Amino acid sequence: MRTKNRMKVAVLFGGDSPEREVSLSSGRAICSALSEAGVGVEPISVEKPREMLDAVGRSNADVFFIALHGGWGEGGRLQAALEMMGKAYTGSGPTPCAIAMDKRASKAMFVMDGVPTPRAIYLNAEKESDESMIMRSLEALDRWGKAVVKPCCCGSTVGVTIADSADRIRDAVMNAAEFDSSVIVEEYIPGREITVTVWEEDGKAIALPVIQIVPRSGFYTYEAKYTAGKTDYLCPAPLSPEETSRVCDASVAAHRLLGCSVYSRVDLRLTDEGLPLVLEVNTAPGMTATSLVPKSAAAKGWGFPELALRIAESSLALGEGRGEAKRVRRAAR
């Protein structure tokens, strides 16, 4: 592996998804952290996929740090293109990214493999009328009393609403459908908001210190996530040893089930009875000053520069391994 003072990292950020502003913040923070860690940094901030690929093609970076959130930057398409170009990149491969981004697909895998997850129904604005979607949502609301409505393929709480009335769920479905034609209506789980960073190195996945998220007002909205002082983060979370073990086991199981690599962030609800329910897996989680992965790493004893460097180094080693595997497969044909 290259020593850190010889390694060059290109940071990819921006994009054109609803999470563009978060990506810009993540990208700038990662560039600063890597510079502090002593590696060469090349910022690549563009809006369109073609621009990104052109910039990647011109770069001589050793590894490309993906700091794009949502859309083509997180959902597997950029990862697939980078692999075709023979470029090493951070995080998970195309298939895990695509499955994690599609909450319907990932939840289906959770259900099949026994990873606990809330009950849900799925709506499709391209195949159903507004009336049909609202009627099915109302039926789910009658069963559960309270529901979370969200776009299938967005993050950062974009388009998410907690609904406990007929009027509220109607508005929630229409709002979510503005961001994605596929909409999830999920049973609301009372309890604590939990997130776990899963770190993988040399094929072994472990959970970093658990975080409990405590918004000071309402639920964990986009504003609460990215505005300093709007939310309290308890890390390590004040859980019993048994609760911590169950939360970590569920998170690592979700990471492995989806085939994630290097690192991911798993979001969960922890019921009052101590049962963790996995909501989703994030393969390119936020890396801003208020983001959760750096907070968890800090509790582990890793500062932001060390975390960014670890991600780059582990991803570079993984990328070189992927490249060698491809060469072996080609030679065997």
C-alpha cells in the first residue's frame, strides 16, 4: 500500500440530487480532513455525471473518495462506471449501493433474511392513481395508528413525513411522490432513534460506538440533521449492554447482507422493549461537521483526519484487490 504522503485522493462531490448541498458540505469537510492527514487532495466538484466522468478520466489520483449523496452518485451508477474505468473508489460496490439506495429492495432482503425491520407498504405513482395510493395509505394508517411516509430512493430525510391523521397522510404521500415515484409507507416505531457506523477491514465487520439521536424539537428532519444545535447526539448511546449488543448485531447483519464494503451507516429504531429495527443502510453517509460517522469514529478515538485516511487506505487496498481479481478472471478465459 502507498504511504500516506505519496497517496493522492480525489474527492468527488456535488451532483444534482436533492442532497447536493449536503454533498458539497461533505466534500469540503473531507478535503480538509485529508489535507490535515498529509495526503495529496484533488477536489472534483461537478453537477452532471458526464462532467464527473470526464474529470475522473483526467485525474491521476490513486483513489476516488465518493462524497456524493443520493441519485447517480450513491446508487451504484458512479461506482459501476469507476470500476469500468479501472479506478479505485471508497466504500461499497455498485450492487450493494443500488440495493441500499432502493429502500424497497433492501427491506425485502431484510425480511427474507430475518433482519428485523418495520412493516411497510409500497406505492408507485407511475402505476397507481393518487386516489389508489391515498386509500392504501389510509388503510395502513388504520392498522398502525401512525406511519412514516418517505421516497424510496432518497436520503437525508428528504421528503419524509410522520403522519397520524388522514389529512396528514394524504399530504405526505403527495410530498414524497414529488421526489420519487416509488413511495414507502412504513409503520412508525415508538422508541429511540439509533445509528451505527459499521467498519470493515480485512474482511471483518465491527460496529463503532453507537449513537442515540435526540432532536430538541419534533423528529429528525433535514433541518435538525444539518443545523448545529438542533439535535443532541449521545455517544456512546446510554443503552444497556444487552441493547448495545442487539443493536450492533443487527447493524453488522444488515451491512453484510447487502454486501457492503469498508464502511456504512445503519439507521435503526430501538423499541421500548429493547428490540432494534433496521430502517436503512447508507453506503455513502454524510461527512459534514454535524454528521454521524465522524461522531462515532471520534468516540472510538479516531479524529476526522484519521477516519478519512483510513477510509481512503482501506478502499485503495480493496480496489487494487478488485483489479487483480478482474485480471485473473480475464486471464482464465
